Amino acid sequence: MTEIRFGTDGWRAIIAEDFTFANVRAVARAVVAMLREDGTAGRGLVVGYDTRFSSDRFAQAVAEVAAAEGVHVTLGTSFAPTPAVSLGVIERRAAGGVVITSSHNPAEWNGFKYKPDYGGSASPEVVARIEQGTPRWQAAPVPTVPLDEARRRGLIESADLCEAYLRALTRQVDADAIRDAGLRVALDSMYGAGQGLLRAFLGQDSATTVDELHAEHNPRFPGLHAPEPIARNLGEVQAAMRAAAEAGRPYRLGLATDGDADRLGVMDSDGTFVTQLQVFALLAYYLLELRGLRGPIVRSVTTTRMVDRLGERYGVPVHATPVGFKYLGPRMMEVHAILAGEESGGYGFAGHIPERDGLLAGLFILDLVRRTGAAPGELVRHLYSIVGPHHYDRVDVPLQAVGGRTTVESRIRDAAPARIAGLDVRSRTTEDGYLYELDGDAWLLVRFSGTEPLMRIYAEMPSPALVERALAEGRALAGVP
């Protein structure tokens, strides 16, 4: 029997190996049992899905399980971004939502995300209840009601989750100002659930135009290692941007959204990748300086200390959490934060949903460029003039290639370096991985992925050369080549 364990955001597994209809039905039945225990099942469930192989059929299976227990389901008519499903939960005042997605993982993966009634990532307490309830239903048949019958009985209704989502986005930014700005944007939708939505938001008569790549439904994600908006996966859109710049028709900026469109990547006008940490700091600057908002900021341990410096400048507190919006979202609600962000390119905003939203983050970046008249690279240089230079990179090491987690972690646990990349180690904490805080705002973190069999090494340093040196020393601490 497959052991179902949720990572930083949902349960993920290889399709047809562990991600099977039987296991998906078992998890769905555990969710329904939890809602029954809480007395909220009568409020119904929202179910959505992404563009991965058979995601629509897995979502249908979830709906059929809920219907068999008399729980009303709103089922998406087509693939939709995860934040659109989260918004659907809030707007329908549903008991919760399920999204069939594996977010940024490679094509052979799929996953099951659960969203409680507040629309954010499930807290560790909720996750534990689902995990504990699933084995019972893996060991017994799970009742279902066929989709057509459930529809006839009024237990399942279909809805376009993207329509309400696009309307909600217009409440967050000055849509007309962005449309009238005349920006030329390159967009890589990475074959994901966000495809077509930015163009739909702008409309046909917009002076701001979008040239979109990978805007078709292809669950193989051809040409991409994975639908994750980081530099190694964005070669095609970056090449197009470089060619346009050389031809004298440069794009103002580039954007990319991941498989379920809850993460954002940003590129400068010449295609140069703007790191996720730089983007997070730019979003903080946009909200604090240009929109005049004040309130706490929440960040994961893996993201930039530039927001700490901005917090000091604008007099707002910055809170740190372990990795994952299952920590960031609840803290965001607890402290009434205006912004939350993580290293993976996920950013959440007050007044919307306590969850990542790649398209809304992209609209805020567009508005930042519109208001300042500066391209992303210029904005980063301006940011550095305020908070000092902060450079970042990450390496991923497959655990099966280096002896497994137990072996590697024992080496790191015993290591006690006094200096890393020539900088004094001020502290080491182990709340989520092995975090070394160094002189200044520099830091190195070695942690194990909650969604993939990977060890990740992160570094933020005052210069690119120190980043490279720190990552090499991180490998040495773990005893890997």
C-alpha cells in the first residue's frame, strides 16, 4: 500500500506508479470524512485541475467520490490556475477545494492539493488529518457516483473558474492603465494552466501586447525539463527576447508562469533572468513605495534578506517561516501581512487569497514597470542602491546519486564550519534544513525538498563570485561532488 505523504504543498507522485485513481479516490474520501467530522460538508467542495496527463479525469474521480457521500461539488469546466480554484472556494464559501496538479514538477508527476475554506494551502494540522485518514480508504473500496448521474441528481455542477478569477484580478490593479501603457511583453506559459489568461485580462484592444509561448495543452511539456519558471527552463523565451532586442524591437520585459500558474518568473528586456529573490524584493518595494501600503511581510527562510532591509526602511516587521505556503499563508493571515513570498517564485498578497498567485504577481510587476518607466534590470539596480547588492543561486542534487538522505544528512549534521565563502558564521539553525547565517545579509541553506527526492543548496551573497564559492562549500559540507 502506497504511503501517502503531503510535502510543502500537497501530495505528489509519479503517474500510474503511486499516483493512481485508487489512491486519488482514497485521499478524496479522507478529505470528505474530515469535512463530515467538522460539520462543514454541507458547504460543498470546489474541484479544479491543471494541464497534466489525465488531470481532468483525476478531478472527475474526486468529484464522484464526494458526490457518493452527498457532498455538492463545483467542478471546473476546463483547466484553471490553482489560485482560481482557491478563489472559487472563498467566493462560494465552500468547505474546501481540491486541485489536481503537480505544479512545477516534471511531466511524469501529478499531485493532489487541498485548500481549506480560507483558500490557502492546508496547514500542517489539516494535512496530518488527511494523511491519517487515507490508509483506511486505501484498504477498502471507495464508493462513487458516476459523473452523469451525479449531475442529474444535482450533486455536481460545472463552472468556469477562470471567469471569476479574471474579474477578481481587475480589483487588484488599474487594468485600464496597464492596457494603455503600451508595454510589449514576452510570456512563457510553459504549457500550464495560466495560458491565455494574461491576454484575456488585457483584451483585444489593449495597447499593451503579449507574445505568448507554449500556450497549448501538451502534458509532455516538450522542450522543458519541467514547467518551473527558472532560468534553465526559459531558454526559448529568452532567445526570442534576445533576438527581438538585436532586431531593434525589444520587449519591455518577460514573464513566465508555472504548471498551475501560482508561481512567476521575470526577465529583463534583453532576456536576462531576474531571480525570484529579486522579484520578491521588487514586489515589496512596489507595495511599500509606490502604493504606500504598510503592514507586515512574511518570507520563507529560503528567500531574500532584501525584504528585511526594506522592512527597516519603511518601518514594517518581517516574519520568517519554514518553506511552503502551508506555513506562509497561516502566518500571513495571523499578522495581516501585505505580502508573503518564497524562493520558488510564489508570492501572496493581502486582499486577495492567502496563497501564491503567479498571474497577479505578474500584473504587479507590469504595473511597477508602467509606473516607473524602468525595465526590470534597471529596477534591480535601483533596489541595490537602497539595500545593497544581494546575489543568489540554488543547486539541486538528486539524493539517489549521492547515497540517499540519511547518509548525506549525517555529514551535514556533524559539520560545524566557522566560515563559509570567507564570511564568519554567526549562527546555524535547523528548523527547516541547515541554515547558516553569515556576516552581513549573507546566508547558506542546505535542505531536503518536501516534494522531490532532492537536496537543495541555496546561497545569497554580496557578489556572484561569493555565491559560487558558497554553493561549492555547501556541497563539501554535504560530502557530494
